[in-house]
Amino acid sequence: MGKRRRAADRGRTRPAVIGGLITLVVGGGAFGAYALLAANDRTATAAEHENVKTGPLSATEVRTAATRFLTAWQGGHVTKAAAATDDAAAAKAALTGYTKDAHITDVTLTRGRRTGDKVAFSVKGTVAYKGKSEPLSYASDLTVVRGAEDGSPLVGWKPSVVHPDLRDGDRLVTGAAGDPPVKALDRDGGELTTAAYPSLGTVLDGLREKYGKTAGGTAGIELRVVRKTAGKGEDKADDVPDKTLVALSKGTPGTLRTTLSPGLQAAAERQVATRDKASVVVLRPSTGEILAVANSGHGFNTAFQGSLAPGSTMKIITSSLLIDKGLASAEKRHPCPKYVTYGGWKFQNDDKFKIENGTFKASFARSCNTAFISQAKKLDDDDLTRQAQQVFGLGRDNWSIGVPSFDGAVPVQSDASMAASLIGQGGVRMNPLNMASVVATAKTGTFRQPYLVPPSVDHRTLAKAGRPLSPDTRAQLRELLRYTAAAGTAAEAMSGLGPDFGAKTGSAEVDNQKKPNGWFTAWKGDLAAAGVVQQGGHGGDTAGPIVAALLRAGG
């Protein structure tokens, strides 16, 4: 309790000390215990808050916290290493699994460069399992944070600290491979490898997961990342196949032929390498065969599994709906004012332009938002959803291309959100695979589900749409796209590719992004392609050159 100043006992009863508590007896009643304890509690609480460290971490604190964690991990002191993080339970489970499930031994951790609160480190070890072993090495990093209780520096726990390929729920496991290896072939019989085609890592993993047991191979022993998959009712768009990290004994691969074109795949790899966060898909409209898929980032297949607002490329679907309903016609007058208000939102065009006495074709080619928003009051909330599903085969979660994919989403919305969906915002979500399929459907008039592995391989049934485009709508839609490629926002990128061509640009606004995602989708002859450059800006300037280059490469 410390020293306390004692009150003079002139005519008063002395305090009674009971079990370390001072109880003052005044006028025959006990009073002081509660009041004194409450005061002590407040004093203690204030002292605790005063002792909580706050503010930016110093370089010494960051280095010390990182070293403490890495030293304990390397020494096999799992509990101590876990205690050096801000989530000891999760860290202990992961670090225990590193030894017991992944069978990684002789671990050497070398602290690298500090950048702010982040510290890089390298890992070297040995994967040993049933008499077989292979060396393991990789780079990772950690971030130091202040602990919630006292502000002391701790390693901010996340699975990627253990290995950069780990996400929440993933595990490192060494043992007999769940699926035999697959030797994937292009359409001409050449082997597809990540050495030649860096973007295909997730695709090859997906092919192995789906066809490993049926392609004729035998499993080996591997260290692999076992992914957590979406459960019932959860979004499957982010599902990623298991990934092999080290092969201790190679299995015998089966062979699997795909629809990929070696020439176009190589060209796609070169194109996405010119931009950050770029993704592209090329397919054949007459069959649905996927000829190329590439992403500048290799950790997630945005081209197949991305879920992004498609911006004005969605106007292809919306235009088909308006033409079907007699609300627009390519050569007829159509409003394109500076602003349109609907559902309490005020919509405008890029740079607030307007087209006076213009045609719907002119509005489409210029990508006039208000030309579409102005028709929202004449539509039912589910009209766009039904058009996307019944004509373009989207949003039914029934595509089966051969590897994991997201089939687009056009949810039923109302008021301002419904209006926004007409121009590819609101709740509408797509990826380059979806939009390549959309422009292919516009070109041929009939939805043909894209596929990477021919359905004859496993006798699966491809998705179908409820109806084709009517001859009149198809003809008008092709003219809208052709005119946009020749004289509209896509003209610069599509220069020299006509006359059998069509295109649409798009720019999708994203919250907390300085620049919009740039979209571009087009066809030339019997090739269709779509691409997106996230945070790139206008689609004609960013994704447009990528898509156009691949249409040229396809001949």
C-alpha cells in the first residue's frame, strides 16, 4: 500500500487493518473500504494507462522484436516464439505445424533489411519425410506492431510470416501428394510450364487438382500448401488450388491437353509484363476455346477469378437489353445530357460532356453514362439480371472451364444502385474471362461457355444460356461495337484491325483508389479478348493496347 499519512486520533477510533485493507470506522458505521478500494482502482488504472507505450516504433524496437521472434523460432522454442507475436495461439499452431506437419528441420533464419516497421528475413531448412529429404529456401517478411495491452513491440501475426504463400486457414503439409502431377499440353502438344509461361502457375495447379487422379499419373511425396476452401454458402471466387513447394520424390505425371495457343500465350505474357496489375484473356467466339490467359501478378488468377466492377464494358449487355425493349436503336436519336438524377443520385459523364441531338450509336461510342441512366425509370429491377443470365450466360455459378473460375455477378438491385449497374458499377462484378465471353456473344449472337479443357476429356456439360440474341439486336449490337472500334473511344487502340472488328472501353471507379480500373474488350475475326489494368486509368489507354496487340498477334 506504501506509506500513508495517518490522521491524528483526537477522540477517534484508530483504523483497523484487516487483511491488508484499511477500514475506517466513523460513527459506528463501516465506510472507508469501498471508497478507498475504488480510489485505489482508479489510481491503478491511471498508472496502467500511463505505462502503455504509444507512438511510432523505433528502429531498435523493430529490430529487437524481430530478432526475439526469429531466434526463438530457429531454436525450436515454439511457445516463446509465439509469445513474441500479437496472436500467440495462432502463431503456436502454425509454428508447431511447421515441424510436425510440414516436417521441416534444421531451420536457419537470417534477418534482413528493415524498412519502417517491416523486416525481411530468409529461411533455409530441410524437408525430411520417411527417409527422403530436400533442401528448402525462401524469403519472407514480418511487421512489428505495438501490443494491445502494454504497447510493447510484437510481431504482427499472419500466416504469411511462416511462408509467403500461406493465407488464413492454409497449412503446410509434407506427405503423399493428394493429386498426381499433370503434364499439361498446349493445343499443339507442347508442354506448358511456368518457366515458359509465368502466369500459368495457378492454372497448372488447378489442372492438377481437377484432373490429377484421372489423367493417368501417380502421386509423389511433396511439401505443399493445402488451401482452405470456401464452405457451403461462402464465396468461392477466391478459392485457390493447393500449391507444391518442394518435391521429395516425383510422381509419374499424366498428360492433359488444353486449348491454349502457345503463340498467343507467349504474346499475352509479354503484354501483361508491361503493366502492373494487368490481366487478359483471349478466346475463340465460334467455340468458346480459351487461347490465352495471363496476369502480371502471379499469386492470384484475376483473369479467371477476379471480381471487379467492369465499368462501361457492361454497356454491351445493357445496350442489348435496351434494344430488346425498344428503348434504344443504333441510328435513332437518344438523350445524352450532362447529368441525370435517379434514385437520389446525380450521375454525370466523364468531363461532364453532353451530346445534343445525337444517336444511340454516338452515345455508345463516346461512352455516355447518362444515355443509359436516363432509361432506368423504364426498367424493372431484375431486367438487367435476367438479360445477363438468359442471353450472356452470366451469374449462374455453373461454368465449368476446367479450373476454378468466377462466372460474373449481376445482382438484382433497386433505385440508384440499379441505375449504376447499367453502366457497370453498383453490385456488378466481372473479370476478363467474363467480358471476353460477353463480346464474343455479341459478335456471334450465341453464348458459348468458355473452356480451357475440352469437355470430351471428362464428359462434363458446359453451361448454356436461355436464348440467343435476336437477329435485329445482334446486328445493332455489332454495329455499336464496330463503330466504337472505328471512331469511338476504342479507335486509337484498334487502329488498323478492321473491318471485321468491334470494341468497348471501360473505366470503373473504385473507393479509395486514385485512378479507376481500366477495361477493354474487343473482337477481330474469330478472336475475342478482354483485359483490365487495375488502378490504370482509362481503359482505352491502358488495357486497350494489351488487347489490341493480342488480336494482331492472332492474325
